[in-house]
Amino acid sequence: MKMRSIVPGIAVSSYVHDIIVLEDDCLLQDMAIPLVAKGYPSIVFQSTRNKNRDAVEQLVLYGQNVQPFQLQASGNLLVIAYFLHPYLLKYFFGFNAREIKDLCIDIGVMRPAKSMNLVEQLVNAPSLPARLQLIDDYVRKLAAASHGQDDKAIIWSTRVILKSQGLVSLKTLQSELCVTERTFQRLFESHIGLPPKLYRKICQFNAAFDQFSKGQYKKLTDIAYNYGYADQSHFIRVFKEFTLLTPSDYLKNLPDKQD
């Protein structure tokens, strides 16, 4: 299986943090691919086959997840994942982000995807660039039909947490915004889908996980100390919390990467 990371185009970079593509024309065996907590909701086109070898072609929205989602794949696989900036769920879709925590919903049957016949277009598109252009157009339509104003406080807060890799004090953020702890928590649960403490923990883990999955370390203790964990054991406990695997077990299933 090949995995590649794509930088979003200028037209959608205000809404999309990054794009990940997974491809395999002939899986040697049925697989359950874990989609690990990343701190970003995602719009995902996925094309594969189920255990009965029936084609499964969907456009889905994944909310914030704590436990990894399991994507079942058989035969062939194509996944195009657009990771949205964390505060956009309510702005794009109009519902409380907490409602789809640890869930995914079929957005291919919702407007504007349905009126665009987007799933059918994605299935029949001749190339990856053509599919990316279709999803770019969809994201722009979501932005054009957005629900209300974006919330400046949640945008600022999430950016500070991400920039600090989850190490900033939440009390500092509350103080800067002049809000109570309860108001701050409601703000996060409504727009992000998670309490701020858990969101910060995911951001810290994702920063460490990114270095780990790229193999940019000599020892796990290097990652643990670089990202604010007490020691290697602490990092491994958090790793298992978000992936359900030990680091060594995770590496055994890591897809090949392609620039």
C-alpha cells in the first residue's frame, strides 16, 4: 500500500490542513486500516470492496475521534482524505461537532454533494488530480454555503494549542479570552467536538506520532522527552490509548510512503 501526503491548493488551504492519499490496486489480504486520532475532522472518499467483494464507494465525514476508526478494505483500495481545520465542522455542516464525535456519516447523500453527483463523479474520474479537483470544488461549495460566522475565539485557541504541540496552559488561554472554564469547555465541545483538555492531549500525541511514523528518531525516549512526556513508558501508554497498539505493533502495519 502506498501513502502520499499532498499540500492543499491555494483555493482550499483556508479550510484544509492537509490531504492524505492511500492506494493499493491489489491488496494481498483483507485489512482493517486504523485511522488514528489526529485532531482534525476529515472529508474522505473511500473506494474498496467489502468481505463479500462488493464495491464500496463512499464520501464520508469523520468527526473528531479518540479511538481509531477501522476502515475495512479488500481487493483494491483508494482513500482520499481531506483533513479540515478543527473548528470548521459547525461552520460547514451546521451541527454541533460533539454530535459526531467518534462517528462517521455519509455526506454523499447530503447537499451539495448529492446535487453535484459527487460520488459518481469521483468513481468515474480518470485520475487522482481530477478527483482532487472535484473535492476542492466541493469544499469551496461548503464554504460558500456556510452556516453563520466562524468563531474567532475557537480559531485562535486551536491555533495556539496546535502551535504549542499541546503544551500550552489552558488557563492561560482562558485568561486571554476572559472566559470561565465552563464557557471555554462549551466552546470546544460545540465547535471541535472534544473538551479542551482532551483536544490538547490529542494535539500533543499527534505531534509525537508524526515524528514516530516518519522514523525520525533513534530511541522512543527521544520522542517522549521532545513532546513533553514524563518518560518512554508514559508515551507508550498514550500511544496505546489512541491506537490500541504498541509502537512496535503499529510499525508492522505501517503503509509504504511515496512522496
